[in-house]
Amino acid sequence: MSRIAKSAIVVTALWVGQAFVTEVEAFVDPAHVRSQLPAFEQYVIQSQARTGVPGLSIAIVAGDQVVYLEGFGVRRIGQPAAVSPDTVFQLASLSKPVGSTIVAGLVGRGAVRWDARIAALIPGFRMNLPDTTARVTVREMLSHQSGLPEYAGDVLVDVGFNRHELMTRTRFITLEAPLGTHYAYSNVGYTIGAAAAARPTGLAWEDVAKAVLYRPLKMHSTSSRYDDFIDASNRADPHVRSGSTWVPRIPPNDDEAESPAGGVSSSARDMANYLRLHLRNGRFEGRTVIAPRALEETRTPQISTGSGYYGLGWNVSTDPEGRLRLNHSGAFNSGAATVITYYPSEDVGIVVLSNSFPIGLPEALADGFFDLLYKGAIQRDYVPLFGEFYARFWQSIIDLYPTYPPPPVPAPPARPLASYVGAYTSDLYGTAEVVRMGQGLAVRLGPKRVTYPLEHYAGDLFLFRPVGENAYVPSGAHFGFAGHGTARTLLIDYYNTEGKGTLIRAGNDPLPGNIQEPLRNPTKLVKRVATQTNRLQSALGRSPLAGVWTVFKRYSYANNFVVANVFNRYLAVNLARVFAHP
């Protein structure tokens, strides 16, 4: 993202943490940018026609001038209202660079430090490992290196948990790597980092965002509150594909719980001002809004992503000519796709907003624009190129879930429906209720008590189709039994991408312990414990582990995850009784 002579200087500045100069000489003449706009607009029109994407809004800034600001298409399929530069779109993950800019504003004011520890900012905060709890910082959360698994916890938002609950329940997510050693994109982690940074102000994140960034930049249509997006009179409704056509997806995705990571809504006009701030290194209309040194830190590489680097809310890379490039995309499965890309030393950037399921069109338009700018012609057919990338991306997520072919005919029957009815709980996901609905069953999930009918598949397996930003395929609901009577466990595929999807019937064995992970070698463990407790058994005149052996021998050859969880809990109950005996 730098021009050739200056690119080495800028890249070096990034690596050693030097601040860019406040006033940047424009290497790209705004007049040259304007000369490419007719060809670019034709490219936009053709690409929108190819894809059928309902609406687009685009801003281009060069030399602190808004040289292009235009809307295309409609706010909602089937209605005449046109998209304009003031139409408000959901930004999805383009919210992340906005969020880190807000935190930079706080850092520049001395309200918080990038390396402030989360536990010091949020009393009682905990993660799955004590060392990570004690040391994780705002910087590590905003650069996705906290050790949280990729996308872990996002389903909590779908079923209605608020931001406070997200931060509280993070302690139940098993970390996949030591702190600072591994990049894994985490909306929950990013939200925690930003919300923690705002804590010293005593204000809600949404109010901090307005005071630090939106109001000073005259971003009058921008908000971090979902209700403000819903209430906007000039709003772009999200769309998803249904076969070969686009249809509105109502209601839009509510991501306010993760607002710093994905909950901002804005217009192209407002985002043009945001671009001007970054291209002027924290200045807007002649005054400093964000301290340059704090803003510089957001675009300093923090960790390798494997294909580039991630800063604080920015992807940091170079283009084939060595120019420094900063960008971030936003993607809602429920119908929003956005991108921002800018070249700091070139003093030029673009924002593309759309109201469609992500198929790569914003990225294709942005890359086409820079081809025109630097090479005079579009070099590649970017629309199918990015379309294929996104198709693979969505398929990789779908592949995380089990698939269910047509059941055998006849399918093994279900047990009496009353044996499935009840409340099931887990530390991470709270309560799921299985209730009677008509002649069948339904499951209610989360604080929203979102209700889904259960369709019998075979035996103790039922299916339902969740709706939400993180819902992609039908989910299995697997009931586990320990003998006859009522079900003891409920494994929900929708919840199980990190192996945390097993819930236990409320009231069963309310003892501590992680029942999500089956014992690696239960035979060895039980024998070792039995040997170590011979003296206790003799003193008691009976075998307190006899019940454990009975259950284990019955199920040890069943290759069943749920059964292993039941056995794990049963073992914990009995061992607790053994070791608690005087």
C-alpha cells in the first residue's frame, strides 16, 4: 500500500512502531483518480448486473477529497426506493477497524493502554486457563491471539446472550493455544478487548463510539446500536439467495452483543469521512481527532495470519508492487457484505457497502478500482475469483457440522416422547428446554427461548433447522440415555463445533467437572483409582466403585460420545462420594 519509493520506508515504520507524519503527500493525484471513474462506474454496473446484488454504495477518497460517492440499485428487492450515498448498511466485520480506531482514541487520551490487562479492567473476568486470564491484554484480544478458537462463542449471540453474558461465559470455552502464539479470528475476543478498553470511561461502548469517533467525524448516520439501524428511514435491507434470485432476509442480524466486532451500521458518506481520518493519520478537517501514534499502532503488524499479518482491526499486507495495503472485509451470512481498502502512502482508499449475502462483489470492485488506478485496466475477472473464494469459505464452515442422509426405512422408532421432555443445561450455553408441541416435540434455546420444532430422524436422534447468523445446516439433537427412563443428555450439533454441545438434564448430578470431553482411558483411570482407594473400601466394608464398574462395563464398547459423557459424570459422582467419606 505504498508507492514504490516510499513503500520500504512505510513498511519499516510499521515494523518498528514509528508514527506516520501527520500530513501525507499524495502520490496519487485526485485528478488521476477522477479520470478512471467512468471506467470504474461501468465496471460496477456490469458486475452488479452479473451478480444480481440488490444494492451497493461506494465512496472513494484521494488527497483528502471525496472524489466519488454513489449508490446503485435498490434498498429492498421488489420496492422502488433507490440506494443513495446516505443509505445505511450493516458493516458486519468492517466494524473491527472502526472499533480499533475508537480504542485508539481512548489510548491517545490516556484513558487506557494497548497492553492493559483485561482482568484489571473487568473485575472477575476469567478465561479457561489461569495464566491467560492473568495476562491477556487489549492488544491480544484485538489482534486475535488470545487462544480462543476461531468463531468460538458466536452462537451465543444467535440465541440471545448479551455482551455481559458473552464475557462471563468465555471462561467455559476451551482455549486452543497459549496466549500470543496463534492467530484465530474471534468475534467474542475482539468484543471483550474493545469493551474492556471502554471500561475506564464509565460509559457504554456505544456511547464511547459516538463521543470519540462518530460525532467528531460528522458521521451522523453511523451507530453501534442495532435499534438505530432498524429505525433508520434510509436503510438497506439484507438479502440472501433463494435459488437463482435474491430475497429480503427479515429481520436483519442483531449483532449488538458483539457490536465492536460486527454491530456498526453506516453509510458511504460517513465512511468517506472515516477514510479521510485514516489517510490524514488521525486528523479531520484541520484538527486532530485521534492521536497519530495511537492510530499508527492499529496498522502495525501484531501477528502472522499465514497469508499476511493482522494489526489491531486491520489486515496488513503489501501488493505485488510492494505498496503497503490495509483492508478489512465484513460478511454476514444473513445478508451484508462490505470492504474497506486503503494505501496510506498513496493517500487513496475505497469503501464498498452491499446488502447481500457475501459472494465477493465488494472485494472484486475494490481490486478492480486499484487495477484501473495503477495499471490503467482491470487485470483479472475478479467477480468469479472472489465468488469462488467465498463459496469455499462458506463450505468450510458447513463442513464443521454433521450431515444427515435420508434415514433408513423403516427408521428405528423414538421412545415415548415424555422421556425426552425436560430442561437440559451446560455452563456455556445455559438451558435448552425440550417441550411438547402439538403431536411432537420442540426445543427452546437461550435467553430468547427461540423455539424450533424437532423432526424425528431415527431412534433417539431428532433434527431441527436453527435460524441465525451462525446457522447453516439442519442440526441434530441427540438424546442420550443411561438405561431406561428419561434422557440424561442432549447433544446439539449447532452448539458442538468446539465439542461443547452436550447439555445435561437439569437436576442430574450437579457436581463440578468438565463432562464435555470423554475420558481418554477410562479403564486405566478406574483401575488406578480403585487401587488407590482399597483402604477406604475396606474401612467402609463395601465397594463404593461397584456402581461405576457396572455402568462402565455396560457401555465401554459403545462408540458413543454421549455415553462417554454420561460415564464421565457418573464416575465423578462416585469418586466424589469416595473421597468425601471420612
